[in-house]
Amino acid sequence: MELDATELKPVINRLKRAQGQLAAVTRMVEEGRECKDVVMQLSAVSKALDRAGFAIIATGLEQCLTREGASMDKAEMEKLFLSLA
């Protein structure tokens, strides 16, 4: 199944923000910043990625349920959800 990029514009934006946050985490580590600050920023990146992943899976599930010829079955969708758990 191919995802429609226009439907996922918010997800793409979230991933780009997460990419910027991750670059900031890298700089923080290189600069020797406080552990607490680094971990908090890393947690924000992780949550952003999780939310993006769930949004992609939800969109895929919706497409599987509403479009003819969708190629993913229930077991494959479940495996995708569990991969983010």
C-alpha cells in the first residue's frame, strides 16, 4: 500500500520538526549540556516520532478499510501498531 503524501502533510511537518529537535539534541550532547535537559529534549523527539508513526498507521488503516485493492491485512496492521509499542 502506498500512502498519499497530501493526506500526510501534517505528519511530514512533524517529522521535519523532530529532525530539527534531534539535531538540537546532538548539539546539546556535543556541548556537554546538562543531562536533564538532554533527556527532556530526547523525550520530546521520541514522542514526536511515535505520534508521526501512529498517524501514518492510522492513515494506512483508513485507506485499507475504504479503498478497493488495499494490500495490507489485519495481521500486518497489528504488527505495525506493535512495532511502535
